[in-house]
Amino acid sequence: IDRMLAEYELVDYIMTPSDVVCQSFYRQGISQKKILKIPCGIDVAYFAENAVNRAPVKKFIVLFAGLLSIRKGLPYLIQAW
């Protein structure tokens, strides 16, 4: 833990994927100026707007990009299929 905290002091920025992660760094005393929130996700509006003009898809296609693990929610994806 001490080594990680020392590394956080040395870096200029720490990239985080969510508000929850940002808050966890703030609670540990890391300066808010060092925290960058870069959300993982998509612009849903972009896809909704472009879906209106598309021809219907006859084949169901799924892309899973992630670690094959319970932590990534793979069992929920399989259950949904």
C-alpha cells in the first residue's frame, strides 16, 4: 500500500473509469487535480439516431470485448443469450 501511495504522489494524473473510482481516490487523500475520469462506454444517442435509417438485421450478432471472467459479468451475458 505504501508503494502504491508513493507512486500516486509521483504521477501527474490518474485515469479512472467512473465516479465511484474517483471518489475512492478522493477518500484516500489523492488530490482531485490528479484524477481524470474517462468513462468506459458508448454514446447511446449516436447509435439510436443512426438505427432509424438502417435496414433490419436478419442475423443476431454479439460482440463481447473483455476478460472472460465472473468479474466481468460473463455469466449474465450467457444467461441473457
